[in-house]
Amino acid sequence: MSEANSLKSVMAHLAEAEKQRAEPGLTSRQRRARTVARLAAVQALYQMELGGQGVDTVVDEFLNHRFDADMDGEHLAEADEAWFAEIVRGVVAGQKAIDTAVVTRLASGWRIERLDATLRACCAPGCGSCARSPRCRARSSSTNMWSWPRRSSTRPRPSS
């Protein structure tokens, strides 16, 4: 895994993004726990898509076996487990609305099936939490949601 895509690098990027949109009333430890929960939600959604497992099975697996464990030799920070479960279950419950929102941002002629599982898993939690939050500004959130997977991609980008 390259340094740009390492777990530490991703966590640092997420922590910085979290600082920029700090949730009022939360301590830095609580914000960090939510950041870890969001990253875990991406992993859980990817696992669900590839493995065909149901939401309850995957949420239970993360709650009982993944949290408080090591990943890539690194001990994960504490996760907000309730926030994780809410994100994953919210994405599954709102999948049709999320897909509709994503389709509106695709280039003309593109279908959602053309997006790979990794990209969909990265973007769905942002769409899902935006749909549930009255504080979310849809335009900026969708732009931010698409920027991290673009920066993390190893594929060449088309010129604009």
C-alpha cells in the first residue's frame, strides 16, 4: 500500500476534514470516534456489497469482532459504535434515495453500475448522513464526498 493510501494517511486526512466541520457539542475524542466510525462504515458497506451479507450480520461483526482490534498492524482508535451502526443502517435504508442523488452528479450517459464498489462504499455514508442532517449543504457535501475517492485513486484522471 502506498504512503498516500496508507491507513495512517487516510485517518490523518479524515481527522483534518473533521476539524474543519467540527460537530458542535462534541469533544475532540468524540469527534475522533465518529471519524473512526465513518471509516468503518465505508469498510462495512464495501464488505456488504462484495460479500452479499445483510446489514445486521455486518454491523454485528464489526461491533463484536472488528472494533478494538488491529488493522494493518495499527490499533484503531475508539469508534463511536452507535454512530457506526446508524450510518450503515441509514445507508441501507436510504439506498434508493442515495443512488438517485449520486446519479444526478454523474456525467451524462453514465449509469451508477459503472462506479466500482470501492467508490460507492466511500460515497454512500456521506450521502446518507447528508440526507439525515438539516445542517448539511447538499452541494458542498456532494463535492467533498467525491473529492476523497478521487484523491485516493491510483487511476489516471481525465483532463477537464
